[in-house]
Amino acid sequence: MNNYKQYKAISLISGGLDSMLATKLILDQGIHVEGINFFTGFCVEGHTHAIRKHDKPKRNNALWVAEQLNIKLHIIDIVEEYKNIVLNPQYGYGAHLNPCLDCKIFMIKKAKEWIKENNFDFIITGEVIGQRPKSQRKETMPLVATASQAHDLLLRPLCAKLLPPTLPERQAWVDREKLGNISGRGRKPQINMAEQFGIKEYAQPAGGCCFLTDEKYTAKLQDLWDTQGKRHYELDDILLLKVGRHLRPKPNFKMIIGREEGENNYLEGYKKQFTYLRVLEYVGPLVLIEGELSAEDLYLAARITARFSGGKTASCVKVQVGRKESDPLELEVKPFSADDIKQEWYI
Amino acid sequence: MILNKSGIFEINARNLLCPLPVIRVQDAIKTLPSFTKVKVIATDPGVKYDIPAWCKVHGHSILSIDNVEREIVILIQVGERHER
């Protein structure tokens, strides 16, 4: 009789090198590994690459990693549930609006639910002690395991030797001796390990994989909350914060100005929901307006729109204004000069 | 997801950015039997990489990828189902 059991692990795949290496370490021990990736709406992954026409490669790195490792990847939409993490983080924010510790706990908790539903045995992550100031510290790692209720089913292969043995190690489902002892913010040990595995290409996300750690992005999110008078968002709100220049020339309205063709194409999808402006007879941006405009505001917005178009030096430019439930109208305006665009308008 | 006149399940992923089109495909395919054909219509150019990558690791086949004006049309055949 064959008593061999194929143990199964789910790996949190971000698309970066660490989760790729952690997964590889466990795959090489004969464990069946599948990947899981959570879509929060704030992921840097995907959207920014997809929108802007010149950005490349246009690929989702988590999927690319799964393809390289030849493992299944399950992408889970957690946008709605994640709002509570962003709006009410129990452990507070990092440098910006990043609730990293709550986020990590939440994702591990979701992974724990997933392994229970799918008869998997344990969870792995690419976490490294001391790598992140908020969520990957020696003091917070046990907290993540406990608060997520994953407890000793959570194995961090890259730094496992620096942590107490987990259930998969104690039960010899995996060999602890073959796991890592990496700590700190340096990248050399991971780069060396990648070389040993023959991994030559991997994503190197600058500033992490979440827009909530980005100063400029979170300023726009804060502006959204300030102007709507409450801390709340829908998916479209947070996606639009990733696109275009955001200018608030007056407190009652904001302009989202497409920076190139890819962004204009993306903003086209929102034209029916917003007042929009575009320059006629010259190349230029599609501009969405959030807020209510007076006739005077409309001229102001049209002059700003003209400034960002190919007609910026012309004496007069025609601007089309489209409004919900009414026919488009045309304005003839003199484009603003560069000096007329006040720096404080930029959000 | 709708069943179109040609008997192919159709997913409208227009104006969705990756990974949302992949999530739509993933959720739809979960409910479909082996060898069913699924057509995805999307506008995000990222789907040309992401959907084939997802299909590859899950054992589904890409039958075609076409650009139709500003849209991308991908035809998928669901792979053979295996119990976990």
C-alpha cells in the first residue's frame, strides 16, 4: 500500500522576485504549489502598464511568474472587502495611506480560507525579516501569523531558519535545512539565489507593488476624500487616480487630463459619466471634469485644456464640451500660457 | 457572460484593465464544462499577454487572438477538467 501523500501549498505571488524564489524553494521539495494573487484596486501591477501606450511590457508580473514556474495562479478580486482595510486599519498607516500590516494579515487570512476550501495544506509567502518597515519585521511576523489565524500553517521559506519551525517543517513535509535564512533590506542574497536557480529575468518593482505607498497617488486619494467630505471610494474612483494629470483649479471641480493616447483611450470609457472637454482641430487630451461648473468655470477649464493641446500657442482654439444628457457645445478660447497654470492646482 | 448566436459564451471585458479581464475569464471558465468555447472582447492591450498566460498555466487553449478596430477578441477553449 502506498501511504505517500502529495502535500499542497498556496503561495502568495506578487510578481516580484521574493515570492518567486519562495515558491521555487518549496516546489523543489516536491510540494504541489499553486499561486494566489489578490486584486485590491490599488495594485501597481497591471493598470499603469496597461493604460500608458509607451509603457512596456504590458504584462501582469504575477501571471508571468506563474508561467515561469509552471504553476496555476488564482487571481482573487477583494476590492469590496479591502475597503475596510484601507479606511479603518487596526494597526494604522505607514508613511502614506498604506495599511501594510492590516493588508498582510488580511491577505494571509484570505489565503487560509482558500486552503480550507480547496484542501491545501499550508501557505507560503516571500516575506523576509526586516525587508519592509511596517509588515516584515521580526516583531510583526508572529502577529501576522496569529491575527490571520494561519498560525503555524504559514511558512516563509526565504527566512524560515530565523523563525520558529512551522507545522510543515515539524512534520517534515518540507526539509527546514533547505530553506533560507535571509534577513534585512539588501537584495544580494535573493539575487544570488536567483542565479543559483537559473532565474535570469524578474520584475523589480520600484517602491513596492501598491499605490497606497506612493506619495503622489495618496495625495490624490486624500483630495478625493476631502472634496467628497467622507472617506469612501468606489473602484472607478481609485482607478482614475492612476490616470492623467489631476488639476484642481477651483475647490468645486477637478480636471483629469489625459497625457497621451493610451490614457485618452482609457478616459473615453468614462465620457458618459462626466462632463468632458477636448480640443477640436488640434491634437490634445481628453479631459474629464469631476464636480459642478459655472459658465465661468467652463471657460477656465477650456483654456487649461487648450494649454495641454497642440494648439497651445494659437490665439484661439475650439474646445468641445460634452455634458451628461445634453448635446455637446463648442467654446472658442485663448489657451493659457505655461505661467497661467498655477503649480498649486496640481494635486 | 452571455451565450451568443453561434453557441459561444461571450465575456464583455471592454474598458476593464488587467487583471480584471483575467478575473472575468477565470470566474466564467470555473462554471463551464471541458472544451466549451469562450470569446472575450477587451480593450486593454495587456490581455494579449495576460489571458494566454493564465490559460497556459490552467490548461486551456487559445484558439485565436484578433484585433478588431480598437478591440481585442480572444477565443478560448476550456481544457479538460480534472478533479482536484
